[in-house]
Amino acid sequence: MPEITFDTAQLGYMRAFEDLTQAKVMDVLEAEDKLVYVIHPEDLKKAVGPHGQIVERLKQLFKREIQVVVWDEDPAKFVRNLFYPFSPQRVEFSDKPQGRHATVVVDPKFKARAIGKQGKNLKIARAVLMRHSDVISVNVA
């Protein structure tokens, strides 16, 4: 895994999130029109707020979609957490020369949304996984 570094904008996003939620941010990734926050499991309730109210406030503040992902040292659980909105059923890994590949099996009615337009959600998931695990690629089945 590469060392994670943050630019000034990312540090600003992290500080705003932490000030609003009192949850500790492990990572924030800017991806097109979305901010992906990786947090510790114990901070999930603080980060999302009742009925997702804090996430909604963050969306209005940053004028971007917000995704909060719970970090887990178990790569399968972390991948499931990344795809949580799409009802992941299981995660399968296969070894590649440079690292591992993850295949996420989701409910068929959510498959297109899990992939995203032009593979946007897969690109985001891959970027997050490469920062926090040995997973180098991901697809949805």
C-alpha cells in the first residue's frame, strides 16, 4: 500500500467533516462529483447522524455527493462496506501478479447502479481499495 498523502483541499474536507461530526476521518478521496470519507467503525453513527442528516448537510455544504465508508482491516468486509448501498451478497478474491482482484456479487437489480455510469463507482472503489489494501482491481457480478 502506498503512503497516503493529502493536499490542501482534502485537508479542508477532512477538517470540515470532523468539525461537523466529531468523527475521526482516516481518508478522504475526491472523485469527480463525490467525496468519499473512510472512517473508523465506532464513528459511523456520529458521521452519518440521525436519518442521514449530517450527510445531507455535507452534501449542501460541498455541493457534491457524499459517501461514508466504514474501514475494516478485513479486505472482504471493507469491500462490502464500499458497496453497501448496492446490497453486496459476497466478495470473492483472485490473485493477480501485482496484487489481488475483488469481485463483488450484488443483487442483480442493483448491478448497473453498483457499476455506475461509465464505471464511475468501480473507479472510485478501486482508488479507495488501492489506498487501503492490496486489492488492485474490482468488478461487479
